[in-house]
Amino acid sequence: MSLFIGLMSGTSLDGADGVLAIIDEHAGYCQVDVLAAAHVDFPADLRHLLLTLQHPGADDLHHEALAANQLATCYASCVSKLLTSAGITPDQVTAIGAHGQTIRHRPALGYTRQTNNGALLAELTGINVIVDFRSRDIAAGGQGAPLVPAFHQQLFAGDGLRVIANIGGISNISILSPRGHLDATTTGFDTGPGNMLLDLWINRHRGEPYDNGGAWAATGAVHMPLLTALRGDPFFQLAGPKSTGRDLFNAHWLDAHLARFSDLDNADVQATLVELTATTLIDALIAVAPDVDGVFVCGGGACNAFLMMRLQAMLAARGSAATVQSTMSIGVPPDQVEALAFAWLALRFMAGTTGNLPAVTGAQGTRILGALYPA
């Protein structure tokens, strides 16, 4: 029995998601049995600090070190909740895969930065900790992201052509080969903003952390000139491999576009941002997988009923009969998928097995990903 913990905190900056799972691999397939799942909210001061670190500022090295320590403490709290819930002791867990919090992602300049303190996390938990999964892929000429398609292929491949749409702060898609077609190539890439701009806008104007179910967006109308301007960003015209983050899609980017328009209704902006997320994802999907049999959504976007409805409508408008469902319909709750992916990457590291897909990231070859802090 191989027990692994996966910890993920994404661009939405809401907190840390964790899973404790039994993971088994055989013949190119993966089986997971989740024993416990947990979430730890980020304290307001940590969230503020992480947001501040997204942009250059005074004494950044000091502030990043403090953020890394506090993040490791949050991660340790999540691990404690997982162990207590499952009745498991630290010595029974092979390793923790901890993604860290992305504060810079500049693959074109040869680096990415996921702040974390793996040494502190190992001290606090007494478990092997594996961190810094993205840097080796970038060193090999890749984007360092997305890393989840390899896991998606092993866990979610079916009889037909499936797409996994991971809609967190940023959206990415994994195009999965049918199970058993081992000669086919799994592909995937970031498609653009997911919930990040939606969360930013509702927090700014209504003081809420997110648009629950997309209810506010549903009251608005899409502003087509704004949508056209947003979709004009060069990122959307790039072919994969490609990745992005808050370095591009942030408050400054949105405000620069909004400055070209006057007297926009706030709910209309929210509806337009939903349309941006949905249309850029579906455009990218149709371009590479026009014959998709099913689209399965994970991440916070799966909980946005209005966004899910728009995704389905756009697929139908492009002549596709594929349905849009959450990954719950194929056995995994949508809020557990990314954390499970980093538990799987920890398993791959401990087994000395590669974790990236060059067809996805553009790396020169497969690589073992991560760096170990022993217990």
C-alpha cells in the first residue's frame, strides 16, 4: 500500500487543498483511493502578501521568505487534518507532493517560482516532502506547465476522446487519448483566465470572494466590444505548448481594457468575463479536439453553474454533441483532482519515474520532476 499526500494552492489564492490517497500504477493506468480530503483557508494577511508578491516591490526577498514560511505552516495544518481524518500516522505516508504558490511564471525567461519552504514542511510533518516540480521541465526547455495532463491521461482516459478542463484561477485543458491507445499523444495547454478575473471583479465591487454559482454574472449581459478587446490579447492566438498566470492576466490587464469603455454595468463586466473564460477555452478545445466525446471539468469552475451552461452552449453552437460535466461523473470530485495530481507526481519522483509530457510542455524530453526534503 503506497500512501501519498498531495497539496495544491492555485492562482485563486483561496487556500490549500489536500488529499491523502492510496495510489497504484500499472500498465500505464492509475488507480486512486482517496482516504481523506481537506481544505485550509489562507489567512487574510498571507493572501495579501501573496498578491503583493505577484508584482515587483520593496524587499521582495524578505517578504517571499515570510510568505514561504507561513504557507508551509498552512500546508502542515492541512496535512494534520488529513492524517487525523483518516486515522493515519506520518510514518505510514511515503511522501507529500506540495505544489507551492506561484508568484512568478516566466518560462520565456527560463524560470518559474513557486514559493514554499519544503524543509519547514518536512520538519512540521515528519514526512518526506517533494517540491519544485516545474523547474526541471523549464530547465529542459519546457513551459513547466501544465503538469496535470500526464496524470489526467492515466486516471481519466476512457473509450473515446475525452477532454479534462481544469478551471482554477487559470484554465487549462488536457486532450486524452482513448484508453489502450498508448501510441497516441496526450496534449494540453493553458487556455487563458479561469476564475481569477471573475473573483477579482466580484471582490472589488461586492466584497465577495467569488461569484457563487455564477449568479451575479447571470444577471448581466455580455458587452461584445469589451469581449472582442479582451480576446484580442496575443496569448489567445498562440498554439501550444503555452502557459500563463497572473503575470499576464491580472487587475492591471483588465483595467487597461476597461479604460477604453465608459459607463459599463458591473454585472455586465462579470458576464463578459464568464464569456471570456468560456469562449477562449472552447475555441482552444475545438481547434485541437473537434471530435471530442466528452468534456469533464475540475477546479472551482465546475461549481459555477452559469459558466458550465455557457461551456455547453458554446460546444453545441460549434456543432459538437459532447456534454460538459464535472469530473465527479467519472469518479473524482472536481476539488480533489489537482491535489491528487501532485500526490501522483510525488509517487513518480519516489519511484524515479518521469512526470512531464514533452508534447504538453515543449521540454526536450521527459524528466523526473521535483526536489526532495527527507523527513
